[in-house]
Amino acid sequence: MEWLSPSCLPIVVLLMHCSLCLAVTVTTTRHKVEVREFADAELSCQFNTERENNPRIEWKKKGHDVSFVYYDGHFKGPFEGRATIQGATVTLRRVTQKDAGEYRCEISAPMDSVSLAETNITLRVLVPPHIPHCEIPSSAVTGSVVQLRCRDHQSIPPATYSWYKDKQQLHPPRNANASYLIDKHNGMLEFKAVSKDDSGQYSCLASNGVGTPKMCDGNHMSIEDVSVVAVVAAVVVCLMLVAVACGVVLLRRNGFFSRHRGRSFWISECHDTPHISSQNLHRTEDTSNVNYVPPPQEPQDFKHTQSFML
């Protein structure tokens, strides 16, 4: 095998470079596009072809399924009437969260040696903060654990939160022994053991660097001491209820609520007769009547008690 002369090397390099230019190529200036909600979004797409003078341009959006954005020279679906195309670059008007996602620009050049090329662009729609939803208790007892919550579920990127007391910002504590904790990511303000000094007007501010931060309506939280009189009264009532319950149980065990209560009676002990209950009397009567035979009646003793017919 003969080696190429040095004078032929530039020609070889040029041929190799031209062979790479024979295929259709697609590029973009921005693979990630971020715009605010209701602004216009430009999705750039540039291409070069080998011999094809009229390449086919298609735009698609990826989701649960792949849907057409631009096909056969027309915008499709929700993009019809609110998008324009210049070359292969698409501009979407007044984008919303429904427009966010991944887009693909495809160029088809049947006359080229490599007939298909594509590039992907991700569109992210930024949403400024909304007024957050705040949960602030109106009262609490000294020494109790109290949690104040603040949340905005619509902002993109997710908002961070700041808490204010009497219009003064509460800064996150720097030591572990602080009386409260602030989580700026989930919006929680937690008091380990509230005191009367923690009473005040509380509000929360949500911000994400997009648009104007928003604050919820404040609410006044009052911290009150435990009422000793109320505690004592509650204890007394509980003890009385326990005593009544125990008394009912004892009376039930002693038969106070029996069905036959009140049928027992006493026979006077003046004749040295022991106590006899109605149950014993019934038992005695039943036993004595087993062999009982009534005495014969004399004819003269017969008395007509009722009329009857034969």
C-alpha cells in the first residue's frame, strides 16, 4: 500500500468534510426555553439539506402520546390560529401551562443521502406566585406546640415562604434551642412551646423570582394561660362521673336493678319465724299442693252460684 503524498492531504480532508455535509442537518439555538405565562415563546429550528429544495417540516409535541403541532403546512389542534412559522422556527402566542413540554422539530429531505433529521426543545412556562393559603390558629394555650402553615400550589418554580409577625419578618433561627422553626420550602412555622410573647398578627409571603411576591391575609393569634379554675372543675366533674359509674356497677351486682325487686317481704319475728322470701313461699306452696285432695262437699252445703242451661 502506497502512502499518500503530503500535497494530497488537504484534498482528502476537504472530501471528508463535504461527505459530512451531504446529509440533512437540523440545529437549534436553545434546547431549553423558559418564558412567563401568557408571553410568547420562540422555538428555533434551523436546517441544511444536500439536494432537497423543498424539505418537509413537521413539529410534534411529546406527552402521553405524540401529537402534531405543525404538519402538511398547517398548525394543528390548539395551536391553530395562535402560532406562526418562519422557516422552521415556530412562535407560540400567549403560552399557558398546557403548552409546557417537550417539542421536536423534524426535517424530511427525500433527495438527500440521509433523509431525516430532528432536534428537541423543552418549553417551560413560568407562573408567578398566587396569594398563598395560610392556616393560622386564632388562639393557643401556653406551653403547647403550634404549627402555622402557608402554601401556594400554582407557582412555577415552587415558591419559597417567609413569615411575618406584626409586619416584621421572622428570620430562620440559627441555633437548635430556638423557640420556633421555619421551613421556607414547605411554608411551616412551628413553635415548640408557645408563650404569651408569641401573641401577635401573623402573615406569610410567597415568592419564586417570577413576578411580584404575594402575601396572605394576616390573622391574630392569642396565647392564653391555662385556667386553674377550669381545670379543677373539669377534674371534679370527671371524678363525679367515675363515682356514679362505680355506684351503678355495684348496685347492679347486688341485684338492685333485678326484675323481682319489691316482691320479697318479711314476716314478723314475734313468733320466732325466720325471714321468708316470696320465692320460698311459692316453692312451699307448690310442694304442698302436689298431693292435695279437696274435702267432699255435703249436698246441703251446695249453693247455686251461677245459672246454666242443659
